[in-house]
Amino acid sequence: MPEEFENPEGPDLELPPSFLWGDSSIDRPLPETSVLVEVSIQELSREVTQYGDAFRVILTDGIRQMSILVGPFESQAILHVLKQAIPDRPMTHDLLKSVIQRFGGSVKRVVIDDLHNSTYYAKIYLDTLEGEVEIDSRPSDAIAIAVRFDAPIMVSEDILEIADE
């Protein structure tokens, strides 16, 4: 209902970053190049909210920290690896690891590099036979993949500064 907004054409929100390959319909400048900081998982906790259970991953570089809410499936996928639990059948992230390895690839690093309307954005960097490949990802999935490959989790310095405030 456009009449509900001050702007008759809709709310004045920036469009989120495009995640589709070759999607040029969204004209958004890329974030400025930032220094990447390696972080580790400090904590994975469950919280009860008014909307139900939420799961929070706390990432830290040893000085600063950032918090990312993740879904229950992604939290379990991360927790299984951290606790070295082996499920009866492969989980989705285990399947993805098998597929990447079967095609001769590995995960070089994951990078959380953008923030839009309180939502973090991440990329998974694969090392393949053709060279490095960048894949857009939710941070929760990127972290679940990183722990399976023992790959570094990197955060843009700019994002880490904002998140630590």
C-alpha cells in the first residue's frame, strides 16, 4: 500500500546486495576494499525470545566481537563439528563438502563483508581446478562450511568495527 509510506513509491530502503550471478538489475556500488580480520567462534548459544528459540554465534578476533543470529539447522551444523559429533547420515553442509571435494575443490576462506538492514552477508571462496571462485552465502552457512574445511573465517574490518559498537 504505497499510501502508507511518506514516499508514494514505497519506503526509502536501499536494495540489498544482489546474490544472483550476472544480476545487473540492482545497481549498488560494491563496498570499499577493507582489511580482513580473522575471527574464531567464541560461543554458540541458544536464546529464548518472544518469537521462539534463537541461536547466536559470537565471533571474536580476541579483542572485538560480533554476534550473528543463525537458524536452528545451521546452529546444529556448526555445533556438530565443534563437538566432533558424527551424525548417522550426512547433513546438508557435509554433503556440500563432499561435492566440493569430489570436484577437486576446497574452501580457502569465508568472508563476512557486508551489512544491510541489520543483515550480514558473506562469501565462500573456493579453490578449484580453474582458480578461485567466489560464492555468495548466508554467514551461518559460510561458517558451517568453514568449520568443516578448517578454513579461516574472515570479517571485514569495517563490519567488525560496526558490530563491536
